[in-house]
Amino acid sequence: MSMVRWDPFADMTQLREQVNRLFEQSLTRTGREPAAMRTWAPSVDIVETENELVIHAELAGMKPEDIDIQLEGDTLTIKGERKFAREEKSKQYVRVERAYGVFQRSFTLGVPVKQQEIKAAYHDGILEVTLPKAEEVKPKQIQIQVEQTV
């Protein structure tokens, strides 16, 4: 009879892999969709300056007409759809990692903005939304009056 060395962590590794597979399958609609067809959310950077909020969203491969920006109250919503365009039906993809489909991101701004002056630009796959702050939220320097006492 031969001795077999027991590895207590082998069972834990196998369990972790099974749990990961379970979560991957449960988070997709059918459990059999490729990763690129699952729900996705673009990466976003938000910068606040003294005068404005600037949002940069990574939307490479999208057309501006497929992007919708809405401001309701103090919530800015960016939504759209990156479509998967198969160039030729005869091509068989070996790997598809880029995410496609409908997305929606919403952000609570936390400060009032000038709605009429909001600007959006799209260049090199980056959407930039500039939201100028309303006057009442800009910092105001208050001078202290020094009174002479006699």
C-alpha cells in the first residue's frame, strides 16, 4: 500500500472554483452567455473643482447617438448601448472579452449645477460631461472687520 500525501488546501481551492462558477452563472441571464454579452458598466472618473464637476466616462467603440445623458434633480444618469457588430458571418471568434450591451450609470451630484450650461463632448472613446456649479455653492471669502476699541 502506498502513502498519499493529503493536501488540506486542495479541497478549499476546488470549493472556491465551484462557488465562482456558480456566481458567474447566476449573474448572467442564461448562465451560458459569453462574458462580452453580460451587463457592463463603463469606468468613470469624477473631478470636482471650485467651479464645476467634470465626469469622464470610458465608452470606447460607441457612437455619440447611442449615448443618453439626463439630469433629474441632483442625479446625473448616463446610459446607452454598445452593440456587437459581427463583420462577417464566416468569421469565428476565438475570444470575445470586450463588454457589449445596455448600460446605465447614475451619480448623485451633491451640489446644485447650472442646468442650462451643462456641456458634453465625446472624443477618442471618452465622454466628458462638464457641470458648472451654481453660484450659491461656490466658496465665498468673507472679510473680518476689525473694530477699534477705545
